[in-house]
Amino acid sequence: MTQSPAVRTGRPGPVRIGERAARTLVTELARRNDPKAALVVGATPDSAVLAAAIDALLPGDVLTVVPAGSATPAALREHVSAQGSWVADRVRVVDSLAEADAVEVVIAAEPLTGTADETRTTVDGLAKYLVDGAVLAVAVPATPARTAGAAAELERQAALHGVGSDLVLRNPPPVRVHRLRFTPADAAVAARLAPAHRPSSVPLTRGMHIDSNGVAAAGITLGLAALTRLARPKSKLWLVPALAAVPVAAFFRDPQRDVPEDQSAVVAAADGQVLSVQRLHDERFGDGEWLRVAVFLSVLDVHVNRSPVAGKVVDYFVADGGFVNAMKPDAEHNVAAYTVLDTDHGTVVVAQRTGLIARRIVQRAPVGSLLARGERFGLIRFGSRTDVYLPADAADPLVGPGDRVVGGSTVIARWR
């Protein structure tokens, strides 16, 4: 039996993929709502990745499974058969990777822990089984001292071909999952996607999460409280950063949202109050007139940004400027990050603008990635403003100045 490329690591000691990391690895499979074919390489009967891939299957899907070096095809076939006819009809176990066909999603079920050359060979070998626009999902331990070669090579690959990376801390050991696309995807595919799973958004309740930035910020404030308590044990000064941890974390809250299914709907990119709805020209985005909906986010609003439409990220740039109060007209010239999307209705632009307090913009959607409508793609720290630019001849506004909107849910415009 030919050993799968994903398990030729050359490193001692197992690195297992747990349930949370497995769910992250199969994100591209789970978010596609149309019939598709996928390939899992390096699976065992007890693989969390195989279980997650099977759970993600829809009617019309086909999953091919290549055994890991420690598993036999017979054992995997028995495992698949035991899951019932619905699974057995959609999952095919092959003896080796050479028997697999090209698919829309390839998933390496085991982390890559070899040298840079071994990792490059593995990635190149798996990439041969991708159809145009398909995605390869691979993981690497987030402990570079142990797997420096693999981590460095995958960072290089991600810089060239990455369409998303996630750090999964709740895995023994933590792993980083990279999603790579070696050939361009059609922007129209985005309309058939569900929002991607975000493992770094820490769940508090079923409907409320905290963004990873909030976890880090709260950890820093608690750390300051601990240091203050050690330095001045008789003082109550440590209570100031300790009590601040809760509101700091709350600022980064990331609630679940129900995204409208209407394909003609354009949703708000952020929570807040509509400042203006106007038609204007902006040569940076092309000729023609734009419809711009500007939304102000107070420090009390949710600051996670969501894609207003389904589309492909084709450009991203940051414009230098000042830090004026985001509610004032001069905020037009504040520092801003522009994400440009190609959609079925033309170009759409989302501007994340800083404000008087906001000084940090986070954008997590690399050029080439596909965003579903309502999908999280970044955030702005503290008070700020988010603008959505739509082709004026293709959309009609449904909100006006003073209206309150909810990111990912409120319909701010409709395609004609």
C-alpha cells in the first residue's frame, strides 16, 4: 500500500487532530451547499477529521478516503460500512492516493511535521488532486521549535496561495490550519457558500462568542491585575485592571446572526447607526457612480465586521490618514482599510475606518478568498465607522440616516 503524503513526517511522536481542529479542517467542505467531491488523506477509523467530514456530507456529495500508514483499507471500509447505508453510499475508501480523482476539497487528516522539503513535496502531491478553484486544507503544530521546517514552509505557501488561516489553541498540541487555493476561484461560487467556521471565536453561550482579540485583551488586563497584586499586596489598585477585564472582553463580543436567505439582499457590514446614504464618485474603485452607506459604531456596539454580499476578495489596501471622531465629516480622511469584492452584480467595497479611539483594524480575508454573505471578515477596535460601496445603478437603499442596523442581519439595500 502506498503511504499517503500527509503522514510522511519524519518526526517522532504523534500529533493528533482533535474535534475542534477537525471541524476547522473541514470548513471548506462544510460551507459548500452544492453537490461536491472531497478527499480525506491519511485517515484512521478513529480520526476526528474523518468523522467531521462525514458529518459535513450532504445528499449528492462524494467523499474519497485514503488510509493513513497506521490503518488498513479493510479497517476503514468496515468503519464506514458500520455507519449505515447513507454514509456507505457516499464514502469510498481506496487503497492509495493514486486511485483518487480530482475534487473540490482536499483535506490532510494528519498534521504536517516534516522538514521544509518534505512538507513542500507533500503539498505539491496533494495539490495534484485539486480541480480549478479547489481548496487544500492542512494543519501544522503551532510549536515551531518542534516543527520549524513544516511551519515555515506552510507560512510561505499561505503567503502565496492562502485563502484563510486559523489558530486552534484547544488542540493537544495547538495547531494552525491553512487553507490553500492554487488556481483562481469563480466569484459566483461565493453565493453557494455558508459563512466559514471561526475556531478562534470562543463560545460563551450558544448564541454569543468572544473574538480571539477579546480573549487576549482580557488576559492582558488580568495579567496586569496579578502583577499589581504581587507588587502592592496591601493595595486595592489591582481591582482596577481586574474589573476592567469584563468590559474589555465584552467589547469583542461576537454574537451569532441569522443571515437573510434572500439572494437580492445586501446586509449591514457592522452594528451601529447609519450616518449617511449618498451617491458619489470614487475613481479608486472604477468609473461610475457609487451608493455608499456609512455606519457609525459606538464603543457599545459589536465591532465584528461582516461581508455585506457574497463575493471574491480581489483587492485589499490601506489608505493613510488621521484619527478624527468617526461621526464628523472629516472622518472621511481617517486611516481606512478597503476590501474590494467581485460579485455577480459588480464591484462592492467595504471600508473599515478608524475613529478618535479606534486605532487598529483587523482584516482576515486574504485576496483570493471567497466570502459568504454575512460572513465575519474582520473587526475594528473601539469606536469606528464602516462604509459599504455598491454600484449605484444596481442597488436601491433600504435604510436612511439615523436608522439602527445589525451586522449580517439588517438589509441595507437590495439588488435590482
